[in-house]
Amino acid sequence: MKLLTGAGSLSRRFYSLKVAPRIKASAAKAPVQLHPEELELTKLPNGLVIASVENYAPVSRIGLFIKAGSRYEDSTNFGASHLLRLASYLTTKGASSFKITRGTEAVGGKLSVTSTRESMAYIAECLRDDVDILMEFLLNVTTAPEFRRWEVADLHSQLKIDKAVAFQNPQTGVIENLHAAAYRNALSNSLYCPDYKIGKITPEELHYYIQNNFTSARMALVGLGINHVVLKQVAEQFLNVRGGLGMSGSKAHYRGGEIREQNGDSLVHAAIVAEGATSGSAEANAFSVLQHVLGAGPHVKRGSNASSQLHQAVAKGTNQPFDVSAFNANYSDSGLFGIYTISQAAVAEDVIKAAYNQVKAVAHGNLLKQMS
């Protein structure tokens, strides 16, 4: 009996090891390919522009672009746009700082803020199934910030670090000084908070800046990987909080000038520009083509950019290491075009002169002759 019982238990024990009978698999259905849709564009009566492309990608990206860059700052709120770049996770009327931070992390999303002299961009990225969560945070940050005094105060140390890290790159300082020398107002405003304003920007100043610049007519809501109807409904419901055109900024006045900064480095960074073209104009397209003909930088990582007109011209005048490229920046009412050089201090004059003479030759119509 014991032997029979043991045999029965062994039979049951090894039952799971039996090979399952082979089943003929049915032909798998071919996956349905969904092709990206065309760009859809809508402008609401309040001036808000909505644009989207449904590409059926697993990741959705939504950006709220606002005409609120540093050029719209004045002497009372210099540095406000810089502080706002760091304030995207502060408490709002609809969500705490903790909820925004952990909620974004929980879905593997990303909420970031960037800014230029013209505009600020709030970007949300996440899996398309979680887009409603990130959209809620995006709308709260841009339409209902609280700017609690203690949270803003905590940001000032981060503001100082952010500026210090940015200016470790010499090009940052050159570009900021370039705009300060080129313009008398508006575009001369720095992307970074002045040292004397660090620790002194108040919640009231931030609210004032938001109130006068974050209006519907100055916004564009752009979506990639999201249905246009959904995006439009969200905009109509939540982005209609502030009407009007907001504060009209000053027109940029180009004046020209010169700034030299001594720092003891072995390399000399120099930028020489003249007034260029406004964005969206026919001249802007021409300047863009000219920039790439002269040399907009190496096309290969750590490349020499030897094919550019500027590089060839400078190489004839020096055998020392150098870098040279054409510089082009376009804004709504002005622009800058010129050259940017990096060289050893001993040959800086030769490098700058050679690059300048090359641009001068092109300006006199010698481009086609050199390219032939």
C-alpha cells in the first residue's frame, strides 16, 4: 500500500513536467500601421494658437510657448524670467510642489522650462496614456502659481548656482555681452538674473510678470502625439484665464558698441557682428544660407569644419589651432549676423582679421567666384 501511494504521489508530482500537446498556431494578424496625420492649426477668439500633429507615437509631447522672454523685463523685475525657469515645480493652487514632483516621476514623465529673449517654453513629455496627468501639472504651473514666499526664497540659492554653471562656458558670457553691446534696450536684457537681483526678486514681482505676460493672446499650445480635438478642448477650458494682449514690449534699438572682458584665459573668444534680419523675413532666409556657406560649425563631432569658407580663409593666415564660425540670431524686430572666433591670444588679431576680410569679400560679391 505504501508503495502504491508513493507511486501515485510521484505521478501527480511530475504531472507538471509533461509536454503540452502541440497546437497549430493560427496565422498572426499583421499589425495595423497608423501613419502620422497632417498638421492641424486652430486660433481661438482670444488669440491663443493651437497646433498639433497626431503621429500615433507611444510618447506624447506638449509645449506651451509664451511670448514672455527676458526682453519683456524692465528695471523693476530683471531676472524674473530666469527665476521662472526654475519655478516649474513650485506649489500651485491645484497641486503642491510634492504632488507635481512625485506625480511626474511616477509616470516617468518630464516637465521642463526653457527660455530665450523672445519667449518661454513649458514642455511636458510622457507616455500617451498618462498625458492627462502631465497636462494637469502643465496647466497648473502656467496659470495658477502661488509663489509662496518661503519656496521662492529657497530658489535664490539655486538661481546663483544655475548662473555660475552656465557661465563656466565662455560662450555664454560672450553672447550675453554681445547683446548688451549691440542693443540699447529690450534685447540687451540678459537671459540670467543680474547678481544684484539674486535674493531680491519677490513673489509679488513674479505675479506681476505672469499677470502681464502670460495672457492667452501671447500663447501657443503645441502637441505631438495627441488628438487635436482633445488639445483644443483643454485650451478652451483652462487657458482662457487671462485675456488681452498683455504688456507691449519696447522695440529693440540697435546701437552697436564694444565690450572687452579680461579674465586671464589662454584662449580669446571674440564675436563681431552687425545688425541682421528679423525672423520670418526673406532676408532672414538669405542670412541663414550665408551662415552655412561661410561655416556654421563642424558637421561631424570633433570635426575640423575644413570645408567652410571662413576656416579656409583663416587657415591661410595662421598655423595655430583656432575655431571660427558664422553667427546668426533672428528676433521679431531685429537680428545679429557676424563671426565668432576662438584662438590663442598671440594670434587672435590675425584670426579675427582673416575672418572679417572673408566676410567683407563675400559682401562685395566674391562668393560665387570663391565657390567655383
